Amino acid sequence: MKTAIGINEANRQTVATELAKVLADETVLYIKTKNAHWNVEGSDFYDKHKFFETQFGQLDEIIDSIAERIRSIGHYAPATLKSYLSLTHLTEAVSEQNDSHGFIKELLEDHESIIIVLREHIKTFSNDCNDLGSGDFVTGLMETHEKMAWFLRAHLKS
């Protein structure tokens, strides 16, 4: 059945393509946060283990919401690891040490990278693609990542 929501197919395709890349980024960040949760070591193990658990829980909700947004504009969400690795701009590389400082620094860099991408999408989706809903949606994602990044940044203060 045709998706008739007031946005032409070309614009919906543009938005879906970009959201698929964001979905890939979020999934890679989720896995990296799980890695930190599972493998962090040091005297702050328990605190950071719980902290990373909170963050990957938030990312899980974000991932689901992005896939549902893609579906709501009439497209299918990618759902394979292979597709995510081909779409993401993040790297899977992780630090050699399993200390909280290294994990937090790396995760913070990824959150900040995603924030920059999302900020660019707000104007494109709203103005160029006439999709105010997706523009608003990525604004919310950006705000969530800004808060998550703040929490990570706060852990790096000495």
C-alpha cells in the first residue's frame, strides 16, 4: 500500500536512507557500550558497569525508535550486522586497555560525532525534504545524545 503522508517518495527515500545510517551508527555505539559494560576493569568496576548498563539501555530505545521512524515513512529498516557496518561512519576499534577512562573517552567521541550528524539532518529533513516530523525526531535524538555525552564527559573530570 502506498504511503500517503504529504511527503513525496524522493524525500521519504532521502530521509530513510539517512536514518538507516543513523540506525547503523546507533547500533555500533550500542555494541561498543555493551563491550564497555562487559569488559570494564578497575577499582571503579561496579559503578561503571552500572553506568554503561544505563547508557546501553538508552541506546536500545533509540535504535527501536529509529527503525520505527523509518517504517512510519514507508521504508524498511536495515537489520543485519553486515548492513550496519557498511552504513556506519563509526569504527569498531576499541582501546587496548579495559579501564573506564579509555572506554568513556571513546564512547564520548562517538556520541559527539553522532550529535554533529544529527544536527545536520535537522535542517535537511525539515527544510529540504519537507519532513518536519523527522526533523523533530532527530532533534530529540540529538538532545538525548547531548545529555548522554554530558554524563560521559562528567566522568572524565578529575
